[in-house]
Amino acid sequence: MNYNFVIFPSNNIVIIQVNKPLLGNVLNVTIDKFNGISTSPAPDFKTVDFIKDLNLGDFFNFISNCLRANNIESKLTSFDQGQTRFECNNRKGMTTLITIESENIYIKGFLRDYK
């Protein structure tokens, strides 16, 4: 299955919209540095527990640094939360590789800066 996502960053809030062609938005995630994470539609219990245990400050900084990966000195940014690891790796051509590994599940995707 192919999904598309759009990220809207600001100083204190990052909004991620995941959508499926022809179906529209299937998930909206709001990461608020001060008020936590919210999703629409509501997440399942396992996801709720993960979000509740998430170190919000560190996760927000990871997402923010990852979105600016081509503008900072660091070539690799990572964040660990329990058994889940998030990595952000700067690539050539204003492209950033995002990798999420959790309990033998691997998700990889690219962010490209079109500025």
C-alpha cells in the first residue's frame, strides 16, 4: 500500500497528515511541544500507551532537527523510546532518510526539501 504524508512544522507544533490517494486523510498527528500528541482518528490502546510513555521534549526535538537535517551540522539524528528507534539521516540533494524500527517492524521513507 502506498501512503503519502505532509508535514507542517512550526516553532512549537508539528502536524503530520497521512493520506491514501483517492481516500484522503487517514491519519492526522499533532505533536505539540507543551500539550502532547493527539491523533485523529483515535489511536488503539497500544498506541495510547506508547504516546503516554513518550518523552515529548526529546521526540519534538528529534522531529524538529530531522526536518532541518540539511541545515544543521549533524548528519545523523536519532531518538530511542523503549523498543522503538527513530533515525534521521541527511542525504545528498536535500533529501533526508527517516527510519523507524520497532519490534521487528522496519519503516523507511524520504523527506525531500523542494525549496
